[in-house]
Amino acid sequence: MIDEGLKNELAKQGVVATSLQELYNWGRSNSVWPLSFGLACCAIEMIAASMSRWDISRFGSEVFRPSPRQADLMIVAGTVTKKMAPQVVRLYNQMPEPKYVIAMGACAISGGPFKQGYNVLKGIDRLLPVDIHIPGCPPRPEALLHALIALQEKIAGEKLTGPNRPRHLRADAPSEFPVPEFGPHDLVPPKNDALWKPIPFVRAG
Amino acid sequence: MAMPLPVLEELKSLLEAALPGVRTELVPNGPVPAQASLRVAPTDADAAARFLRDDPRLRLDTCSNVTGIDWPDREEKTTSKAIVDGVEKETVEIRRVPGYLEVVYHLYSVSLKHGPVILRQRTANRGDDCTVASLTPVWRGCEFQEREVYDLFGVRFAGHPDLRRILMWEGFLDHPMRRDYVAPDDHEYEPTPHDEVLALAKAHYPAPEAKP
């Protein structure tokens, strides 16, 4: 491993020293292709972020792919109804690794104003592994850009070897998640218990 | 020149004069809306609807809205006073009134620029006989809204061309807008629960054990 101080000194002299991991992550994090896929009003903000005023292409993510086979990032932009949830999971399963999920807006992270409703999933993290949550109703395009930058930092910080390597480099980690079925009263199962482990909560009074 | 819409009482007598044998009932609605409506029996609904659409004075060519109402079973108390042996006695009689479902149609005339006329149909009960007549053959725009009423209230529309669930999935058994619908018990932590949500939170998250 090259010393950080030496690397900086070399950079000042116009010599670039890097590692394969850095180069690989640098390339990946600056060309995150999202799936073009929106569920509700948050999708309008996502579209605004991709247009000239906010211009998501400054961060290398302007290529919204209409096919999950070509996408790296799923932006869950909007309310996930129970009727839509199996299709969302199926789309995620069709994406190749490495893949990431941004849950955009109050509905996607918790059900939002519809949390007490009978027909809305209480957050997509019950069924999919979410990397970045953006609160807001809807979040502004700046918030989506912030989430994208946070995701890029996360990708850039991934270690390609060792026990903490990301999921797509581990043979034992799942790349697909079970698609819930439509049951007579609710989704079956309503959430993925292997994935969704909320902190135990005790009422104060 | 827009023609004034006949008041509902007048409209009722017009309808009954044109269609002998069809009985309608004026259903009042209290303030603030104060919009009375006309109730027709499901067997007469199609004929009455066609009259309202085609009569040159009415021309109610647009059905803007279809919705449902659930009236659950209720108990009606009647108190009667009688003097027995010089002592005034009060007897309370409790009568059980079976519930029913209603479908409400809001009708407008685009050509004569008047409306709304509110039309109602009522099912026999909330259980095995929840059938009313579909008005989709009269107003094409009712199709999806009647499907929604079927989905959320469980009203069957006889004569509907494609009566399937529209919002919930095929195989879903409940009708969520009915008063006695019980949602799946999947409560999750909320920072500021109150009312029914507080009761749910208490059931799901027992209070910590009291410290000695």
C-alpha cells in the first residue's frame, strides 16, 4: 500500500498513484445508471432532477435505463402500494449486480401519510435492501442529488476484499429477494423478516 | 339559454307520470349540504335513468360521480310512556334495523347546463343480497366508478359489462370501505400516536416493567 502523504506529494508533481480498488470504484461511482421508473409524485421531482435546471448528468447518472437489465440503481420514487410491491421486487431481482436502491420520499421510506392505510406498504425496506433514504414529501431535486452523492461516496468507500466486501462480491449473499404473493387479506409474506429487522421498541409510559 | 332544472319534487312527479309503476322516494339530506336525492328501486333504476337522460326537459347526459355508502346494522330505541296503576312507567323498545348499502350517482346535463340530480339505489342487505342495477349501459362513464364501488363496498352491479376489482387485486376478499372492515394487524412504531393508533401502539408495544 502506498502511503497517503507520498501519494499527495506525487500528485503535486503530476504523478498519479492509485490502486485497482480506487480506480474500479471511481469508475463505478461516476456512472450510476438509474432505472427509469417512478411510482407517484416523487417521480416528478426525479424527472426535474434529470432535466437541465438540476442536471443529474453532472454526476454521471443521466442515463435512465428503461430496462432493469441495464440499470445499476433503483430510485423508488413514490408510494409503494401493496398491489405494486411485487412488481417493484421483481424489477429489482431483474437488475444485475452490483445494484443499489435509493428510497425517495416519505412514502417509500415509511408509507408516509398513508402509513395507516390498508393498501400501502410501510416502506420499501420491508422487501428490498435500501442503501440511501431521502426524507421529504416530496424531496426537492437537490435532495435527490445529495442522495446520489452520498451513494457515490458509499460506492467509493467499498472494500473489494476482506470480510466487509460488498454483496456483489460475496457468493453467499443473496442478489434476489422473494417476491410477495397476493393473499386474501394482505401480501404473503407482508415483509421480508430476513431483511427487515426493526429496533425493538419499548413504550415509555 | 339554460333551462331551469325542475325541483326534485317536480322531477319525481314527472318521472312517475312518465313511467307508470315506477316508485321513487325522496331522500332528504340535512344541512349543510341540503341536497336531497331521489331513490329508485334497483328493478326500476335502468328505466328511470334512461328517462332522466333522454327527457328533453332534463337531458342529464353526464354521470359525474358514483359513490357508495355503508349503513351498518343499527338499533333503534323507541321510548313509550304509559300510566299503569297511577304510576308513570317508561318502556324502552329496542328494534334492530338491518343495514344496507347505497350507491349514489351525481347527474349533470352538459347540453342544458344544469345539475346535479342525485340518484340513489339501495341493496336489500349487506350480506348475501347486495345487488343493484348497473347504470353503465345508460352512462358509459359509470363503468370504472361502479367497479370501484364493487371493489371497496362489495356492491354487485347487475348488467355491468366487466365487473372486476379495480384498485385491489384479484383474490382479495375484503371490501375496505365497509364500516366493519378490519385491516391487517401490521402496526409499526409511530412517534406521536393518538386515538385508535394509540390503542394499537399500546397493544403492540407493552409498557416497560415497573421498576421496584
